[in-house]
Amino acid sequence: MNWLGLLSFKAARDPELAPHAYLMYLLLWTVVVGLFVLFLFPLLGNTLGFVIIAVLIFLFVYQVWYFHNNNLFAD
């Protein structure tokens, strides 16, 4: 399986590959947030860390809303 191909718009619009492409997106997002929480959050002050986490949550919700409105991932 072409793992990098799952990150393309072509895979997201293909009904057979869309669930795998969305899973790859979720896994990459989890890695980004996890690395922030594990390594950067302890170095930052609590207030700044919580603000950055709130921004990351907002970005995640916006991305899901964008995907839904533009029918990016095939159902």
C-alpha cells in the first residue's frame, strides 16, 4: 500500500481509499498534538500551553467542518 498516497486529495475522494486517508489524517494530527503535549507543554507556562492547546482544538474542529462542507472525504 502506498502510505504517502493516502495523504493526497485523490485518495480522499476515492470511496475505497477515503476511510484510510481520513485515518492517516487523524493519526498525523494525533502525532502533532501528542508531541506538543509531551515535549513542549512542560517547557511552556500553563497559560500559554493551554492557549496553544485551545488553538489546536479550534483548528481540528475547523478542519473537520471544512472537510464536511467541501465533501473532501468520499462517503
